[in-house]
Amino acid sequence: MKSFILPFLWLCFVACNKIAPSKEEAEFLKSANSTVQANLSTAVTTYPLPSSLPNQYKSTAFTVSAGGNPVGLYNAGNNSWGNSVSYGYFDFSGTVSISITPSSGFSSFKLVPSSLGITGVRSGNTITFTLSQPTNISLVLDNDYQGKVLHLFAQEPESNIPSATDPNVLYYGPGYYDLSSQPPLTLSSGKTLYIAGGAVIRGRVKIDNASNVTIRGRGILLNDYNSPTDDIALALGAVSNSTVKDIIVNRNIGSWTSAMHNCSFVNVTNYKAVSPYFASSDGFNINSSHDITFDKSFIHSADDAVAIKGMSDQIPANSLPVYNIIYKNAQLWADANNTIGIGAETRAAYFQNIKFQNIDILYNYDDKNHPDVLPDRSAINIFALHGTYFNDITFEDIRVERAKRLINVQMDETFYFGSLTGNWNWPGAMTNILYKNITSTSGGSNEIKLIGWNDSHRIEGVTLENVKINGNYVKDFKDSHLTMNQYANSVKIVSPSGTVNSDVYNASTDFSPVQGTRRWYYKYWQAGIGTNLMSWNPDGSNHWRGSSSYDAIWNGSGNIYIHPDNSQPILVWNAPKSGTVKITGLVRKNDIGGGDGVNVSIWKNNVMVWPSSSWQTVVYNNTTGFWHDINLPVTFGDELSFRVDQRSNSGWDTTYWNPEIAYQ
């Protein structure tokens, strides 16, 4: 019976105080009470639209019932492609049957997220399904995420509802309140703003320098206008030890939906944002704050659904840090930019201990005006514009249903065509970033990009653990989804196939038809000509070829094969960072049918480092070969080269080598 608390409290308040309810409240009580009486077995509470709600805020795109009772639907506005987005909400306990009838025809439908396992049944134009626990669920028609969509918020019964007569409570009962001509609603420390189910406030909330405040209720904060003082519907500044709970915020204009700045110890639970207006309608931004928890959020935005930013106006070393942030159990939808984002504004002393866990990414698109022109946009994004430090950042148990790109970790100096600029003269690095149990069923590129800035601003210590793309695990660095530059190091891939570390460079495992892959290059040296890159042989033989008939480098059976021919084939590795490397491997003859053997050596830049004095001769029939195991200091850009030269002729000179380079 908890689902009946709201109408019950209103009846008690009216009776005890002998105050007649307003017309709006009376209509709400009559409707809510009939819902209660009709659903004693299923315990469903629906909240009718306020009778004075302007028509533009009402949705006629769908008809919805829960437990046989109508659910009021709101029009959140049009999305980036001009199609309406609708939403509605109700409370229930037990099991409830839902029916949805779109107002226009459709061929197919999908109920998302897929992780709910709800498929629904269609009869005519009506879709039915049942829910046995509170959740948010969305309807997509004809697989068109850019078309008309419906979001339903099926919630558990509300409890501990504050009293309308409590002097510490700013209470808005059911009805429509247009506060657009007034200053924003504010709260002082210890106060509560309560927006009841069935209430719609057209206005703004702005709370500064307060603690122990609460913003809650099942109702809606609607904002579709600009203010001369601020453009954020719900803004928290220097707020601590506070709660935001249950409310729906609908921002239907191009600016942030909600944001906090310089806040601490704030809990946001069951927050819903439906703000599809293009663009900049970020769902709830966390700026220069710490010790923040988000649980059970739903966001549909036309910019970052979630963004964690450093928004100070000082150099990072003197700026507020960003740390201890947990964001969990969410459903996120972004029609533009990123679904989960850290940055692009990164003026903070550091970003540390940030965790996203158990999240369904329903949809992510980059930009309706510039599709595929902004390759730094992704479902899960870290984009740094400023030199500072990022460490201990975790993304775990995230399911991506529809997106263009999957993961982006990038340091850059400009953002969105130069609209934001950064500074890399300040020190900084990214370390200890974990992506664990990331599953994508998206048809997009699913690119995973790691791009550091320079030798002193690196990405170090990224782990991709059980990252699965359309049923296949990312298991090594030759995966086509991976893009990395030389400033992304100490990257580890963990999958059921085993663990692969980017600081271990194996010539055979890393072998590629693309020069420079995993820092390996395929070259040849010829007297009187010098050193040149080999060419990939496209005839199916999978060989790198030099200028002569038989000089080649190829791969097979876990080893590299090298054959000289009036030139020296050279297998080259370019150091991505400074450190000490261990160079191990076995070199021996492969073809022992004749000839006079080969000479082999290892060089660092222009100095031979193995053997110590002269080239090592491997006679024609030596299948035992020679083992090398040397430790060598390297700096960024140093070249280690493995060279094979013929002796008097190149007959039967195929040589078998398996070099591996590992940072110590």
C-alpha cells in the first residue's frame, strides 16, 4: 500500500486542517484515488497531467496504460532530427502489465535496454509487456533511434514523503506552476524542495553555498527558456552533504540540464533527465567536485549525458581537484558528443578515483551537423585539453547498444573546431585506467583509441579486460578496432585467450602488413644506396620485399623469417619511451639444403650491440642457432635493428629469428 501514500497524505492534510483542496489538487486526488481502488492487487499509482498544463508539453505520440490505468505522457521536445521525444512515469509494486500504442504505424519495435530481457508482444498497433521490478524502459520503433521514442519510468512506491506544512520544506503539490518570470528557486542549508508526483514546475532551481539540502519528489522541473543570469535548469554551487532524488528534469533549450560546481558529498539517486534539444543539453555535469555518487540515473541528452570537468579558471596546479566519484546503475542516451565523458575542460589539480559501473549505453551519436567529422567522440570518453594528472579511473560492466565509436582516451589542444583550446606546457599524464567487462553490440566502428600528447605527456597503464565487440573479445594489439600512438604505453589486454602487454614487443605476434604497427618497421640496406622501407607483397605471399629478387621478411609458426639477397633485410623496432629493455630471441638457419650460411647482428642506432665485436656467423646447417639475452637502456626514438646479411651468396639463406623486446 505504499504506492498510495501521496494521495493519502494530501487527504489527511486537507481533513486535519479543514482546508479545501485546490481544483488542481482535487482532480489529482480523485484520479489517483480511482487508480488506487482499481489496482488494489497490483498496487499501481499513476499521476495525471495537470489540467492547466499547456498543450505543447503534452504528448499525443503514444498512449500508455499501467495495470489498466492511463499514464500521463509529456512531450520533452524534438530531438536533433526534429522528431518528438515522449516520457511518462508511474509507481508500482508486484507485477504490472504495460501497454503502449503508438499513434502512427510501425513495422518493428524494440524495448531497451536489451539487458532487461523484455521483448514485448504486439497485437495490432499495441505493444504489451510486464514488469516485476522498478526500472526505466524505452521504446524504439523501426530501429530508428533518431525517430520518435518513448521513455517510461516505472518506479517503486515513494516513501518518507515530507509534510506540506513543514517549515523546512518548500512543497509543490500536483499542478502546473509557471515560475519563468521569477528568480530561480533557492534553498538554504537544511531545507528541502519537494516536487510531488503530478506537479510540473516551469522554472529553475539554483542553490549556492548550502549544506544538508534535499531536492526530491516524483514531479518535473521543466525549463524551456533562457535566463539573463544562468542557463542551467538545476544548478548546485558549493553544496555539500546533500541529496537529489527521484525528480525529472526536462530541459528543452540548448544549454545544460543540470550541473554541480565545487560540490562535495552529494548523492544523486533515481534522477531522470529528458533533454533531447540540440545541442549542449548535457544531462548532469560534475564540475570541480569530489565525493559524489550517482545511482540509478536515466539521461537522454543531445550532448554529453555525463561529463566530469575541471572548470577552474587557474592553472591546473592551483585548481580544484576532481576525485572520489561513483556513477552506477544508469541508462544513458546521447544524441551528440559523448555518452560518458571526462573533459574536455580539464583545469583541475587532478582527476582521481572515478568509477563508472553497471551502465547501459542505449545510444550515442557524434554530431548531426558533422557526422564522422569529429573522431574524438565516443560512447566512453576521456578527452584532456590541459596538462594535468588522471589516475585510477575505472569503467566496468558497461553495455553499449548503439554507438559510432566505443572508447577514446585522448590528449589534444583543441576541441570542436577550435571552440575550446588547451595548454600542454603544464605537466600531466594518464595512469591506471581500467576498462573491464565492456560489451558492445553496436554496428558502428567500435574504435578504441589511445592517443597521448608527447614524450612528457603520456597515457600509461591502460587495461582492456574482457572487452567484447559483437561477440568477439579484443585479445591482442593487432585487433582492427585499436588505434594507438607512440605515447600510449604499458597497455594490457586481458581476455579468455590470455594476457598481452604492450610493453612486450614480439616480432612475430606483432607482425603486420602496415609499417610501424606496434613500433616495428621492415627495411633493407644496400651498398651505395642506403636504407629504405620494404614494400608489402600483395600477391598473397604475405612478404615484405626489398629491391632484389629474394630479399624478404615474413612471418610464420611464431617466428620471423628473413632472407637476404645482395642487400641486408633489417627488422627495426623504434622505442616508444625511455627505459631499460630486455632483448631476447633465437636466431638459426631454417633452410639447410646448401649455401654458405649468413651473418647476423643486433644494432642500437648505428652501434652494434650483439655480438660485442663482429657479426655472428650462422653456418648453413646450424639449426641450433644462437640465443641472445641482453639488457639495454633506450630513450624515446632509439632504433633497435635485427640484421641478416648473406656471405658469398644468398642461396638457401632463409633464417629463422624470434626476437622479443620487453621493458623492464
